[in-house]
Amino acid sequence: MSRQKLGQHFLSQISWRTRIAETLPVSPDSTWVEIGAGHGEMTELLATRARRVIAIETDAALASTLRERAAHSPAAANLPVETALPAKAVESAAPRGWPNVEIVHADVLSLDLAALAGDRFRVYGNLPYYITSPILTHLFRFADLIDSIHIVTQLEVAQRIAAHPRTRDYGYLSTLCQFYARPELIFRIPPGAFQPPPKVTSALIEMHLPGGRASLGIRDEPAFLKFLQLCFAHKRKTLRNNLRDTYAHDAVAKGLAAGALTDNSRAEELTLHQFAQIFTSLAA
């Protein structure tokens, strides 16, 4: 499969890589899981900010090249910023390789990240746009171990993740991400920052965990997520109409009353707290 078919757009401009790195938490004792390591565009920068980096790359050729780079590249980032040595002497004096980087050739969706990391971790990823939602869903399986998630993705997807009720972009992806985390769109990234350039603008979005789940008291989280999907199944329909084929009329009426809603209320108007009230009422 070609790299373009894999949806890979590599962050080629060092200025943008540096700007992203400057937004990431500096946590020398932490483990970072990097999704879509590519040529190591961000891997080396992550390695200077963490005790351990697990760089995941699904493309076999890229993973092999990255292993070579991780083993033999000068670890110049570990040298003092100011040095009186000439450039050639600095290169020869620099330690070789990135000893705290592990390269994993795999599809992240197939990985048990808890077993891989072995402890708490943070996530950075330059995600193929078409698979952002499945990857986030997979990451949230390990939400109890994740401190933060920082991803570069399509601007429209980032806007949906961070959207609030009563806005155009608010939908199931918004509620999923906000149930597990507190998302914030940090900045936009132009197509020219990548090689090859995508046809759309990208964005860096930051998510700190936990999200709403910490206070909502949902006991059956998989059932709650299915409920949210059902609520947003048909955006033009009222919430009552989306729920009527699954729940009894009286139960839906009771649930709407629990959330202080009317028969004409729609999913995009509701907060996570209101969804939780209705779900709890329906599950009673």
C-alpha cells in the first residue's frame, strides 16, 4: 500500500515541529506513545522531553528507516545549547542514537497500549484524517492510564472534537471526546507545513484527561456511548424520534423530563450532563 493511500502527510517544516513541541508538557519522567512516527519528524523532539518514547508506525519501510535513524543519528539535542566546539567536532563528539526510543511496527488499533507502556503515558499523534475517530475510540479504552492526548488532524475534525452544544459541529464525536477528556483546539496548521501537502487545513488539538466521566457517575460506559450514538443517529430528528424505536414511549417521556427537556429537543442542544440524566432514567 502506498504511503499516500495510508493518508500520510509528514510534518516537514521544522518551524511547525518546534512550535508543536513547545506546547507539549515537559515531563522528564513520563512515557510518550507516538502514533504515526513517520520519518521521526517529532520522535526526536519527544525523546528530549521524556524518559521513554514508544514510536508506532504502521508502514514497514518507514519503521525500518526510523529504527536505523534511532540507532545511528547523533543525539545532538542532548548536548548543551551553547558550545565552543566547531560544527564537525560537535558532530563527532555527539552521542549516537536515541536510547530512550522504541520503534513499534504495528497498527495502533491492534495494540494493547496498557501492556505496551506498562504505566501511565501521554499520547502524541499525526493522525491520518480518515481514521482519527477510530484511533481516539481505541485510545479511550486506556483512559485511566492517559494523562493527555495531543493530535494533529484535519481542522474540521478538531472543530468537531472541541465543539459545544448548540453549534453546527457538535455531535457524537464531541460527546465521546468530552466524556473522556477536556479538548482544546490550540492552533491551525497550513497545508504547506506538510509533505505532501494535504488539501485541507490541519490543527493541533490538546486533550487533558479525565473529562466528564469523572463526575457523571455512569456505571455502564459502553452502553452510555451506544446511547449517545443513538441520540445523534439522525441529526434532523428530535431526540424523542431517535429514541422511540429502542425505548418505550413512557420511558422516553420520563427521561426527557429528567433532563428538563421538551418533546422538540434535539441531541445537538444537550450537554453531557443532560445526556447522562436521560440515560440514567432510561436505565432505571
